[in-house]
Amino acid sequence: MQNNRERILIASPVRQTAAVLHEFLDSLQMLERETVRTNYLFVDDNEEEASSQMLRDFVLRHDGTSEVIHARDLFDDEGAVDQGIYAKDEGGHYWKTEQIWRVARLKNNMLQYALAHGYDAVFLIDSDLVLHPRTLEQLASSGNEIISNIFWTRWQPEAKEMPQVWLQDEYALYRRGGPAFPGAASEDEGAQSSAFLNQLRIPGCYEVGGLGACTLIRRSVLEAGVNFDRIPNVSFWGEDRHFCIRAQAHGFKLFVDTHMPAYHIYRLSELPGVAAYNRRARRGEETITITLCMIVKNEENSLARCLDSVNGIADEIVIVDTGSTDRTRQIAARYTDCIYDFEWVDDFAAARNFAFDQASCEYILWLDADDVFEVQDRAKLIALKRNLDPAVDSVTMDYNLSFTAEGSVAYSLRRNRLVRRDRQFRWIGAVHEYLAVAGHLLHSDIAVTHKKDKEYTDRNLRIYRKREQAGEEFSPRDLYYFGNELKDHGQYEDAIIYYGKFLDTGLGWIEDQIAACQKIADCEAASSRSEQEARALFRSFLYDLPRAEVCCRLGGYFADREDYRKAVFWYEQAVQATRPADPMVVLNEAAWTWMPHLQLCVCYDRMGNRAKAKEHNDIALTYHPTHPSMLYNDQYFKDLQKENVLENA
């Protein structure tokens, strides 16, 4: 029974980047082989040593069933040995004519190898394809002598996906001259093309006029001498066209199977799509699954709005109620049966971890009741569900906390918002808790919008004071956030003490250390101690390069004292400041864009340098064209110019 299985050589000429080659080889290993026996043959034509090493490693893992031949060993003439530079980028692939016929020779050698070693068929495949596990057995079961597996490609980034098969000539998707393509409404070329493309989207096996790149070729074809050599009196571009013409001239029909389309990594930006393809192909899942976890208390005014915004996102909703006395539970029950009680113990991390423990889906999403996904962000997250690489451990999202009068985001930070459940990430911290994550992070362009509908309370401050009175030892992070609560409630002296304790530990996130210095400055300013305010700002330079926010504040410090020369120096430092590379860092965009230019305009005007003042106001306007102060300044400079013209008339 074992010997009755068809013996197939899987063959590929390889000149590929390591990242793409990894996915290609992985998909080959996943092929099912209950009805076929397979060996591998690779022709190493790589420019990257990492790719060559990957092929050698593959051979070692498949000892006795695979072989790598170096391309240079297949050429007798020295000129053909030179592989040249094969150019490709996000726009496409750029073949030179000599490279096409070089590949044709490599493929011909593979056909000859299969014939000489007695294979029943050769499966010739390009190394930028990812296959469905059933692909090879599906092609073999068709019984056709030449059959390709369908795949689709956007030949230009914004173009429509097109197949690697066609009906006539170089790449005609309709038939000229003879009868129209079956199923076409008329002989119109456009109608025929649409009918052909629509048919290819339906699982089946169809006769075509041309094919390539993922093709099973049986021994009868090899014995007939069909190959990829150039036909001298045919000018068609591409070795596959010449193979197909020669095959049809020998009487062999060409077919395409569309049951299990392959995935084409035509450009590096398409690599992330492999994970989604594999999820569907190998596991039969169209998307990842998501459990939404929430802790709530008395959220009857906002909960429905939040849960409506996750429609189409959450496959499971877990609501943990910490003691509601309003209609929160009744509202939650309209959306889920997974409602749990949790006795409040002044510990947010404990409540969130309990909620996470109830989840059963692949990923966990967390929100507060006064958070929502706006329409555009909901659409982005639904798309992410289809395309997310399952190797991603956490997806970070913007958290938009406040907005300008025009509706622009005024203050935002990033949070680890969607995490893999099997990584068992835990929340840490009774107050101002955080989710401790590690591994592969994806920084998305999705945002959660905060719509606060409750008055701020002293709940967090009371929890910290209670822990303080109990003599509890605070972590550096707790020291920092205790300082924040004290500052927010106007207890500036105590806030300075706790910020100082935090900084004295020498621990904690650098961004928190810099922020602590700025917040000490806030407290000193509120207490009318301007010199201490400046010292606190200068202290931030101990922790990292100067931040634009701090430089702007120092510029303001000196401008308030009419020391414009020093003010200009610090505003210029803000303009030249280096942005932190970490996307998790919270920045005041105004300080990094328009604000220092607006202040430089004021300072230079006070110093009598109107030209420099106007220059900086013009720059500021490019960032914020509707800012009233900048518009006022713009009119001010225009009026001055008119006055100068009149005076000189």
C-alpha cells in the first residue's frame, strides 16, 4: 500500500529573503502526504547567506529526503553564473530579461532531475508562496498532467488582486477570436474577464491557457520534452509562457485548482498576513477570538454605550461587578451571561485578575465602562481580528483621554490593551494598576476613547493613605502614583515628599522619573517657589536627554522674567529635542510641534527681531492653522508690513 503512493519531487529555485523563506519552508513541512511520497530539491541562488543557511538547515532536518544544489554548479558558461542583482521593493519586482532565462535554466535542471530519478511528478513552486496543508494531495488527486494551484497577487500596491493563471497570449483573461469564455454574458472582453475572475473565486478545477509558479507536472509531460526554454519566434515575456505554449503544442491541457488558494508574499509588507492565512488554512479559524473583560460598579449611565461599541469585536464578554447598587447588572445581562460578583478589597489588580481568570477566548481585551471604540477604531479592530499574527503577545492601543474644542486629541497615552490569554499576564498594583506584559508587542493605530461621566473622587487617595497608616512598604511605582494623588488633591507638600522618595530610589521607569521632576515643579509653582520650580525642571536632565516639554517650561520661566535671550535658548532646545523612540512614552504634542515656535515668535518680537518672529509664527501655523494667537500674530505682521509700505511711499 505504501509503494502505491505517487512519488513527487517538491522543487524550488530559491533566491529569497530569510523572513519570507522561513514561511515558505514552514508551509512545505505542513503539507499532508497520506496519498503521496515526497522529496525536496532546492537550487540555492540566494544573495543572502542567512537564506542559504536556512536551506542547509532544512536539508539536515530532512536527511535522505532533500537536497540542495547551488545554482553556480548548474552552469557551464561563466556569464550565466553571474546571478545579477534582483531588485524588488514595495512597488513590485523588477526582472531583467537575462534573469528570466536564468531561472528557466534552473527550472529545466529540476525537470531533468525528476525525470532521471524516476519521480512520478514534480511539484514546481516559487519560494514566496505559503501553501494550504491539503494543496499537494488536492493537486495530485485531480489526475491532470499539468495543474497549478491558484494564488492571487496585487502586482501594484493599490491594484486589484489578480490570479497567476490566464486564458490566452501573455496575460489575457478573455478569449480573442473564438467562442466567449463559458459563463460570460457576451463576447465583450471586459465581461469575459469578469466572468473568468468570478469563476476562479469558486472552488473547483478549470481549464486555462496559461499558468505557473505553483504547478504539479507529471512524468508524461517531462518525457515529452516540455520545458521552459525560450521559443525563438515568440516574444512573450516570462519563462512560464513558453512552457505553457510548448505544453499545449504537445497536446497537454492546462488546469488550475481553486479549492485552496495559496498566499503570495509578493512584498515584505504582506508578511503579517501569513499568520491569518495559516490560522484559516491550518486551524479552520477565520479570526482570533476575543474575550472582553471588565470590572464595574454603578455604571448604568455608560455600560451600554461601551458594550455597544464592541459589537463585532468581542466573542465573549466577562463582567465582574464589585458591588453595584444601580441597574448595572440588568444592563450587563442584555449582553452576556458571564456576570460575576467580586468582593471589593481595595485592590484593582485583584479584581482585574479575577476577571481575566474567567476568560476562555484566545485573546483578552480590557476596557472600563466609560471607554468606547469610536466607529473608525471599531472597524480597525475588526480588521485586526482577521489579520493578527497569533505570535503577537500584546497589542498596544492609544488611550485618548481629552480633546480640544476642535475635537483633536489633546492628551493620549498607550496601553497594552489586547493580550494572549495563554501567556497569563497579570495585573500588578492595588491602585493605578498595570498589566505586566512581555514578548512580541504590536503597536497598533487603534484608539480607545475615554468618555468620563463621573466626578473624580478621593477613592484612590484614601486607599493609599490607608496603606500608609498600616505601615505598608511602597514600591517605587506606588511612591510615584501616591505623589500623583496627593498633587491632584492639592496636597503639594506631601506630594513633593513622595515624588522625592520615588526619585531617591533610583528605580522606576525613566519616563516616570522625568514626569516626577515636572510634577515637583508644578507643586513648587503652586506654592509660589519659582527657584525651586526651576531646580526641579533642571533635575530632569539627570535621567535622559532634555524633553521638549521641560525646555518649553524653562523658556517660559525666563520669558516671565523678561530674560528673552535665555528664553529663546530654551525654546530653541525644545525645537531641536530628540523624540523618544519608545511608542509607549506619553508626549505633549504641542511642546514638540507648534508651542515653542509660537513662544519664539513672542520672544523675538520683544527683542525687536520681527523677521525671526514672523518666521517662527509661520512655522507654528503649519502645525495649527486655526490657533487664534497665531492668526492674531499673522495679522499683526501683515499690518506692520502695510505700515512700512505706506511710510516708504
